[in-house]
Amino acid sequence: MSPSVANSEDVVITAAAACCSLGEGRHAILEAMLRDEVRIDAAPAIESTFMAVDGEPSQPVRAAQAFEAEPHPGGDGDRAERFLQRTIMQAMEEAGLRDGVPPMNAGRPRRVESIFGTTLGGMRHLGRAMRTDDLADYAGSLTGTVTRAALRDTGLPLGGSTISAACASGVSAMALASTALLLDECDLAIAIAYDPISEFAFAGFSCLRLIAEGPLRPFTVDREGMRVGEGYGVFVLERAPDARARGASPLARVLGWGAASDAHHLTQPIPDGRGAARAIREAAVAPPDLVIAHATSTPANDAAEHAAMQAAFGERFPSIPVTALKSRIGHTLGAAGAVELSVLIASMETGRIPGAANATADRESFPTLDLVTSPRDRTVDRGVVLSLGFGGADAAIEIESMSVTEPTPSAPPIHALDDVVVTGVGILVPSSNSASIRDGELGLEPEALEGLDNPRAVRRLARFAQLVRAAGRLATDDAGLGEAEIRSSAAFVGTRFGASEYTLDFYDELIRDGLGAGNPLHFAESVPNIGSAQLSLGLGIEGLTLSTSGTRLAGIEALHLARRHLASGQADRAIVVAAEETHPRIRSILRRLRLLDERPTAEGAVALVLERRSAAAARSGTIRADLASTRIVWPPREGWRGSVDAWRMALQDTESEVCFCGADHASEGPGDRLVARATPGNHLKTGQEVVERHSVGPLLAVANAVTGDFSVTIGARDEAGGSGSAAIKAV
């Protein structure tokens, strides 16, 4: 890629659909807020209850579950898919895409990409499966299965990357979608954020002592905590000329976005809010007329967020209205930024700002805060939504109304394009003849991780987190990065199963002892973004941090998103890790689902340091290989033909040898035959990998190409039908 300016066209939002406890649709939600409604009440959709104590009735379960005209029983697993599909269809309708996605004017297909953001993904399926031993629910606990089901019958490709930056996931999905458009790697992007109401979330935040007993009181003296909510948000994004050409009516323009990490603590924000302040400064291209704060009503979060807004906006801050909507709809986790962004668009359309409920600003602590506590009539031309996530993930986005007479020049954090190169490799994987840690499971020797991390800091962490941090350290040492260079990096972590042991342990505790039970460490280490959070904490990374999960492709997806992030100039370097731990229950389930043969599974992690070519040259770093291209493609249709289509598109224009990793790659099963038929014109190398490494396998193949100094395209396929590729060019 020769350096040039990224696509300078505006990104516009042509649909904004949302659902939460106050209803469906952004205008219905806004109107309920303007009527001073709060809907945090009994939540029968939560799958379990508190245990009764000494014969007394169990305490009620209060949360903010989404509105449903025909309620389903509390234990149903597919609640997320049901709400997601309905919200996606509403967005497609508003965008004028009810009858399908039209081709571009030149007649070529319109390239469509869906990006999902979530905090907990398919946990409802996991809880049901652990009670009933139902294989369909075990399969449904993987985010790749959730997304495919949600997209069925929508006219969209049957899958999308699922990212997690915890409660910053919704805004992060918007940023990733905008990046893809401005890099001209897609023509229509669907940013989707969701989290269903669940016992896992309720019990987790309860055991962390973050759940309020009374009403939510953001920025007040007596604020005490949050309430779990449920939400879904779907946005259609396009480049402005493409939207005009098909006759769409944009709702808003994306002016900018920003992301950062606190690198401070897993469950507490950094008190001075410096990470959130960086995200706001990057996002806020022009002074906003409204800020929708994250405002969980926890003492530490609200204080840190106020410090961040004060630092970012400076002397302008007292004149900027701030509202706090979780006081009405609970904390919708990964969907929070998306639901709040939809309300921001509705406020732009109506000129009405909803107030925070139950709130009177603490003037001693927050003397410069203009907290909106009742409906306010005001023209809202520009607005900022701020989201703060578990593990220190911070994200912000600014949008502008299409009705402004003098549009603000957009300034997304995208700069001159540049090639992306590999400058460091860290490999921590057992060989096929390594000792078994359990029957059918291979592990690393105990000394493999010695000296790579602080033993006291990691001794209680999930094995998955230990592997991520250790591999990341190996790669940054190999690249010769200094502390400042690591600090300014981004972090992308991919995994199929994450911290499976702690996740299963927490769910066992919850099922056995009810909602009040659960080890807080097990919960904190089981959230899907724990890999990127721990990589940030372990190495001191303060750039964008996020995780991809739920498919075999997760490692390649992390590589793909990191390549885009760097190519567009949003960071100079990124540490990319794929990691997996092993667990006998996971192995048994995969065998029963016929997704694993007799091969042993292995723990392990692989890390790569990626840099912009110019950044590597500026520090005289050694370039190990070029990352020539990456692709992630999902089936455009059902069945094996859709999988063939995805594989062919993932390898489009590939000239080098193709090394295949993925489903059936060792057993010469149907996947092998499908791949062989669909790879014309390329020399296909499947090999006989005798160890199942899940998401680590494809990234290990990339690392081996880099260290072996040979050019190859790594192709990977997931059972859900998606395919990915990464082309490595030797130097």
C-alpha cells in the first residue's frame, strides 16, 4: 500500500434502531424518558433467583429488561437472537433496504459488513446448556452462532466479527464500521450492539458489589451503584456519496471517534479519568451541544468520568449539558453506547433533551457539571456519547445532525495510509509430543512462562489471561519495543473460548447457590474482553483495546482489525494475540457436537507486533515480514454453497501458496474437500496438524511464516461458515 490519504468522504448514519426497557425505536424511548419514565423493575426474564434464607422468601430480582409484547419464559436461550433480528430488520427498513441490498451504480455487488459489539454474548445459552445438557444451547453460547442466527432472513451476510470492549463495545463497533468504510473495504456497514438480560450479568455485578439497593442517582452525593439492563442497537453506516446515490436519507454524520485504555485496574476506573479524556479529545471535533455520559451511578465511575470531561472540554465544560440515561434504563452493558446514541439522534431530530432520573448534582464534587435533570428544549446540532468499559476500555463518538446549515468538517482519527509490517513474534505453544495436562489435553511446561510476568500479579489470574500476557511480553521483547512505544500501542486479542475454566466455575456457583453467589474473581476473569484488558494491564498499553471471540477465526479477526487500525493511522503499532486454555468439559462438548475428532487439544498463545512501516523505520526496528492483506468473509447464503462463496472471496486475488487452517483440516473430512474444490489456481497446502489449537492455529501459521521467512497466504475457516485469510510477504 503506497502512502496516501484515506477516503475523505463523510460517514453517515442512514438508520438507527434500538430497543431497551422503555420500548422499541429511538423516538418511543425518548418520549418515555421525556415523560419521566423509569423502567427498572421486576425482571422475570432473568433465569434464576436468589436463594431463600432461613425459610424467608427470596429477595426480588430487579433489573431493566427489554420490552416484549409476547414474553417468553425466563430460561429461554435465544432471547438475544430474537431481539437482535427484530432490531436489525427495523434498521434495514429505515435504511430503505427492506427488499435487499442493491448493487453499486457500476453494477458491482455492494460490499456489506456487520460488526457486533457485546459484553457477554451468548451466556444465556451457556446457562441453559449447563442445566439441560442441550447440545444446541452449548453451540449457541458461541458468538458466531448467535450472530448467524440473528442475521438469518435479513438479507445480510450470515455472520460478522464479534468484538468486546465490555461496556464500550457499542461505540467501538461504530468506530470499526466507520474505519472499514473510510478504508474502502466495504460499502455498507452494520454496527450492532447487544446484551440480553441474564443471570450471569446480574450475579457478576452483584458479587462485585456494584448493584444499587435503591434508585440510580448519577452524579449525586448518595449514589451507590448500578442496575443491570438489557439493550439492542443497530446502525446502518455508509459513505455519504453512496447513500445519496441510492436515495437514502441520512440521519447524522460521524464527526469523529476516540478510544483509549486506562491500564490501571480490572474493575475500577483510573481516578483522574485520563484514558476517557483522551478518547473524548480525539472524538470531539467541535464543541458538542450535549454529552450523554456513561454515568453508571457508582461512586468511582461518576467521579472519574467527571474528571475526564472536565479535562477534555476545559473551560467550555460548564456550558455543555450532560445527561445520564442509565438512571432510566439500567446499564445495558455492551449496548449502552448504542442505545444512548440512538436517543442522541432522536434528540437532534426533536430538539428535546431527556433528563437524568433521581438526580441532583453533587455541587461540592462536581461544581462545573451542567447535569440535565428534567426535559430541556434545545437545538442539538452535535453530540458526544461516552462509554467506559470493564478493564479500563474507554470509547467516545461525536455525531452531527444533518439539519445544520454549516456542516462541521469531519475529522475522524484516520490519517495517511501506510503499509503494515510484522516486527515481533511471541510463540507459547506445546508441541504435539508435549506432556498431557489431562487426558487429550496438551499443556506447556511450567518453566515456559517463567520470567515473563510478575508471579504475584498473575498467580490468581485465569490461565488464559496468563498466556495472553506472557505471549505479548515475548513479542514486544522480540520487537525491541520500549516502554513508551508499548504504552502508545493498541491491543487486539482473539479467542474462541476465552477463560473457560473460570467461566464454567462461576456458572456452576451461580446454578448451585443462586444469584447472590459467585466468586468475583471468576466473574471478572470470565468476561469476553478479559484478554485485551489483561494485556493492557500487564504491558501498560493505553491505546485502543478490544477482543474478538467465539469462532476459530478470532485470531485472524484480531489481526484483520489491527491491520485496519494501523493502516488508517489510528495508531503506530499494535500487539495482536490469539490464546486458548483447555478444559475437559469443552473438549467433551466439542466431541459430542462432532466439531472435534480424536486429536488432542492444546493450550497456548501466539503474539505478533504489528507496526506501520513508517513507525518501524522511525525507530530503526527490524521488519520481519509484510502483512500484505487480511480478509474476513461471511457466507452470503445458507448451506455449503455459502461457505464455498465465503472461502473464495477470502482468497480473492491471492497468488501465493495457500496454507489452510480450520474446520476438518486434519481429518480429510468434508471441509477439506470443500476447500480443495474452492481453491482453483492456488497451490493448496493443508498439512496434517495433529493438535487442535482453535483460534491459535491460524495465527501460529502466520507466526511460522514470519519466523521461517517465506511468503504464504494463511486461510482459515469456521464451522459457522466464515472464512479468513492473512497474506504474509517475506522480506
